[in-house]
Amino acid sequence: MLAAVESLVAELRTVGLPISVSEQIDALRALEHVDLGRPIEVQVALRATLVKVAAHEHAFDTVFGLFFRPTADPDRGSGPVLTGLSDDELRELLVDALRAGDVALQRALAAVFVDRHADVQPGRPVAGTYYLYRTMRAVDADRLVTELLTGEPGDGPAGLDARLRTERAEGTVQQFRIEVESEIRRRLVADRGAAAVAKTLRTPLPEDVAFLTASAKEIETLRETVDPLARVLAARLAQRRRHRRSTRPDVRRTVRAALSTGGVPAAVVHRPPRPPKPRLVVLADISGSVSTFATFTLYLVSALRGAFASVRTFVFVDGVDEVTDLLATEPDLAAATRRINSEGLGVWLDGHSDYGHALESFWDSWGTQITGRTTVLVLGDARSNYHAPRAEVLRRIRARAAQLYWLNPEPTAAWDSGDSVIGGYAPHCDAVVECRTVRQLKAFVDGLGDGSR
């Protein structure tokens, strides 16, 4: 058990979960209070001591299943009763098992379907994704959902009732898919060992997923990550401002406090901190190549309005438009994005990125409103489709502003390659920051709001 916990912690650290030595000791002590013969109790105890963020639970559950689940038994679920049935008969039996919630029968059927259709090849260094695809194709998940809904009674409003029953059926089939996936992983672990399989299953944590390469499912997970992140950052920045110590002593209050110590100023009283809040102006490239990154950054900055004296937001492709009021009035991120796209905001001519024209348009219309208390934040990859970069416009903006930062969602190695002109803009920025993930975005906004940048 000790070796399994050590292997689990080592793999979780490799994935990116922050686990200290003391937390590992706490996990071992927690196991003294559970039944080690029941994997679910072990899982709950270890998750409670090792996982601190809800978004990391999926990564923990995946790794736990490799090191603590029993390995595959070649005879389990392959008796003559099940193996002698056709796929259609197995599917009918599966529908009955799903309706009855018979987990044991579902696992046995998952083993039979994997035997017949996964075609697991021993020794291959794979994660089992293709094996899962082959098995679920034979199961026909869509057909299962339809059969689960057939003949099921419904109450209440027809539209709502149908939607609830459909979601319930889809969730039931999804649970069977998880059983199939677990069966495949058990067989892979039995063949190659848990450590080897863990290497092929490693995926980045939600906060480490690159904006530019995120899949639709990962983008949905990112949305769930950014919502609590905005609240945590806002609370943290407000607390730092309240507790930041001023360097200026308050003579009057110090002398008054010294009366209790015979006139000796034993403790110096400082003036309450009144750090000026920065005024933030955001220029965001919303062209297709970086739209995901810009959307999440705009949402996060908008959610942190309280940390700044004012936040004004502009979007651009080859033109520029202000969307400050739009972001303030729309109920959520998705609605704001749809409205920006439907109204064609940020587009001037052909909808292809032209940083030079966009910057010049911003300077002509709003340049005089940039002051010595303004922090300008530019979001984009600086790929201008070989148009003139007009870096002198950015220089004029920087001359009027207090600070100017550029967040680039591309890896540093890709800068100044192809049509990237970031090298021409960099001399006029206080910093050009690689910002490919939520983790990097959080670190930058955290420093920006508390004035450390």
C-alpha cells in the first residue's frame, strides 16, 4: 500500500498537482481510518488529503484507477452464458441492466464487449482511446439512449419532461462508457504496468491547457475554471490592498500611542495604505486564431473591475471598437461573444488581422484619453498578415501611458516567425509576456492588480 501511494503521488506531481510532503504524510495517516479492502473508501480518503482544487479531481480519479483498481481478470464476465449471446442480445441485456441500475451486470457486459470488439494488442504503448472507440461503436451509444427512452413514462410539461428523460438516459449510457474505459485500462495495466500506462494517459490540467490548441471539451472545462478563478483573484487583490502596509509613519497617532508607554514610541503607527488603483485599457485581438484566448482574458479582466479604478475594453481585427458597455450588460461570457461576432465589432475592411491599422485607429479616436495613470494591456499574437506593423503608433501610446504590457498566447519559440511582428512592438512595451494557459494568465493578472508589475 505504501508503494502504491508513493507511485500515485509521484504521478500526480508529474501531471502538475501541487502535493507537499506533509500532505503525503496526511494521506497515509488517513488510510489508518478506512477499510483498505474497499477501494472507494481509499479513494475518498486520498482525494480529501491530496486534491485541493475541484478541477483536479478528474486527474486524480484517472491516476487512482491505475494504481489501486484490481487488474483485469480474463475469466471475469466471459462465462458461457454471456459469450454465447449475440451482440443484439447483449445489447438488450445491457438496456435492462441500465434501467435496473445493475452495476455488476454492466461490468460483466463491458468485459464481453471489450473481448469481442476492442482488439487489444499486448505490448502496444497506447492509452486505449482507439480500443474505447471500437467498443463503443459496437455498443452503439445513440441506439442505447433511444431504447432507454422507449416506453419510459413521462410526467409534467412535455418539453421539460422529455429533456430531463433524455439527459438521464445519456448520463446512464455515459456511466457504462466509463465502465468500458475502466475495463480497457485494467487490461492495459495488467499488460504493461500502471506506471507505463500512466505515461500514455497524461493530459494537462485545465489551467495548463493551451488556449490556441484547446478542444471544444477543454474550452468548456476552461470556462468552469475561469469562473471561480475570477472570484478568488478579486478577493485576494482586495485583501492585499486592505492589508498593505504604508511606509509613511503617522506622527500624531504614534505620539498618542506612546502615552501608554511613558512617552516612549515603542510602536510606530503608519498611515493607512491608500494605493492608487490603476486605470486599465484593454486592446484585444478577436480574430479567429486567438479568439479563445482573448475571450477568456476579457472575461477575467471584466470580473476584476473592483481591483481597478476603471476598465475600458476594445476589440480589433483590422478595425477597432469599444465593448466596455457590452461586457457590462451581457449576462455571461457566451452571450457577449455572440453579440460581438453578430455585430461584426472590430472589423473594418476584410476581417483579416491588421495590427497597424487597428492601432492607428485606436490612437486617432481614443489616444488623447490615455493618461499617466493608465495601464494599457494588448492581447494578441502580433500576426498582421504581412501588413505594415506601424510600431511608431504603439510608441506614442506608451509615451502617454503609465505602463504597457503585451500578452502573447503563442509560445516564445514562435515569436517573429512567419508574419509575426512582435519583435517590432516589444521595444515599446514594459513587458511582452507569454500567456498560453490559464495558469500564466492568472499569474499576470495577480501581479497587475496588486501593483507588483
